[in-house]
Amino acid sequence: MQLALQRNPDVRSEEAEVQAARARLSGASLLLQSNPEVDVAAGPRRRDGNSSIDYTVQLSQRIEVSGQRGARVEAASGALGAAEARLGTRRAEVAAEVREAFGQALAAAQLVTLAEDAVRLAEQTLETARRRLEAGDASRIELNAAQVEVGRARREVRRTIQNRAVALGELQRLLALDAETTLDLRGELATSAPDKGVDVEALVRTALQQHPGVRMARQEAEASRAEARLASREALPAPRLGASYSREEDAHILQATLGVELPLFNRNQAARGVSAARVTQAEAALEAAGRRVEREARLAAARLAAAQAAVGDFAGGVLPAAQENLELLQAAYTAGKVDILQLLLIRRDTLETRRGYVEALADLNSAQAQLAQAIGSEQEVPR
């Protein structure tokens, strides 16, 4: 997970967006948004055949006095908060995807081992059938059935190996690794269900409070409101204060200057209309985000409960009973007490039960990962 959060291109892109938002906030925090202006004028003065050079130097600075800077800083701060929340959302998504892909890869490896065990059992049965045929205790049909079972088991091994390669490839993609990189996974899927269930209502409250998607929508709503305030205040004139120095003949003239833009035609109508629409959009998005997060949290809790129940059913006696039946029937077939069809039927049931258990463990791992994502956490929710 640490490697994925460092290398994943989506996470890195969102981190760059956060840096850009910080830069915009830094620019919005400047006390003066515009630079001072200097105007210089010079020209000859001619009178009675005499001439002289008159010149004027004027310095002015636009000053915002209607709260534009505060609204601009609020908008930039909201945009930064939204960018950070988007980054948190993507980090939680990547963490869940990696945890789920890692579990799927572990399960795929276990299924390869299970398929290889099935090949060994099928080969042992084939050898037993061959000896029984030579001793006259079995028919050719039993030998053929045992050979078919070996072929079936070997085909299953090839299929599970391919599935393992696909699972490892997905993990490589999330880690942004080259296809040539070899992954050696260390770990085991949880082999027991949690002792207690999840408090759904507490989970929903936690999700609504801390989920980055809700925080992002909230920050975007605040930013849009600040942008609307900025648009309305930028319609107000901002004075330009300055000073000028001029020289006319032998006179030195120093003056203070004040300039005010007259908002006769452009009252920032376009920006005010756009910002008002964005406020409506952001508020609707915030409401939708709350409903979506609550729904996802409840669905994730329900899926986790179902996965817990499935693992509990398997661990509660199904697996031991299936394995005991297989061992008893294998011994009975070797002793000639049952035919091969009964043996193959029970064996397939046992292998299917063991495969179902591995898949149930993978589902439990996936449900746990999705529960963490549902509340916007990078860490696994304690079970």
C-alpha cells in the first residue's frame, strides 16, 4: 500500500493538484493583487521663441477596499481544501484497491495449490485403479474414469495458474510496476470471522464526518459561495491612489492623485451569474455526496456481514466434515468397498468446498477493504 500511494499515477496527479491549489492560495493572499503603475510624460514648452522641457511622473496603485481580498482568500482556501479532499479520496480508493488485489492474488495462489493437490489425489486414484484392474478387482471403466479425472485436474491447474497471473498483473498495475517485475507475496488471508458485527449507524456517522468525498463537496460549496461574494464585490469600484510630480518651466509640482473606475456598463454581470449557478451546483453536489456516502457505507457493512457469515459457516464444521469424508472414502476405495464413481463425486464436492472456503476468505478481505473505502479511510477498519 505504501508503494502504491507513492507510485500510483492517479495519486501523484492529485498531489500535483494540491500543490497548484496551494500556489493559487499564496497568490490570493497577496495584500495587493495588482502592481503599481508608473506613467511618464515629457514634451517641449515653446513661448516667445524660448523652449523648455516639461515632464510629469505619476505613480498609482489600485487598492481593494470592498472585501475582495478576503473573499478571494476564502475561495482559494476552499479550492485547496477540495483538492486535499480529492487526494484523500483517491488515496483511500487506491488503498482499498491494493488491499483487495493483494487478497485476490493470495487467494489465486491458494487455488493453484488446491488444484495441484487435486492432481496428486487424482494420480493416486489412477494408480490405485490400475493396480485393482491388474488384480481383477476393477473394470476398465474405472481406469478410464480415473484417467479422465487426472486430465480434468491438470486442466484446472492451468486455469488457476492463469488466474494467478491475472491477479498479479492487476497488482502490478496498481503499484505502477513494469510487467517484468516479479512479485513475491508474503501473507495469509484471515482464517476466521470477526467476533462481532459492525455498528452500522456508527459507521454511517463516521463516514459522513470524515469521508473525503463529503469534505470535498463541502469545501467546493464553501469555495463557490466565496467566489460568488468575490464576483459581487469586484463589481464595486476599486480606487487608485497615487502621487505625481511634474516640472513646468521652473516650477516643481507635487500632487496626490485619486482615480475611480465608473461601473456604468460592466458591472461584472457575467461572473456574478456564473458564480450563482456554481453555488447551486455545489450545494446539490454536497447533498448528493452525503446520500451516496451513506448508501455506500450501508452496502459495505451489509457485504461485510454476509462475508463474515460465509466464513463462519465454512469454519464451523463444513470443511472438517468434507475432508473427513474424502479420507474415509479414499480408504474405502483402496479396500474395494466403494466404486470409483462415489469416490470422484465426493472428491469433487470436497474440492469445491475447499475452493468455496478460499473464495469466502477473499470475499471477506474484499469486503473489509470496501468498508474502509466507504468511510474514506486508508487503514483497515478494525474487525
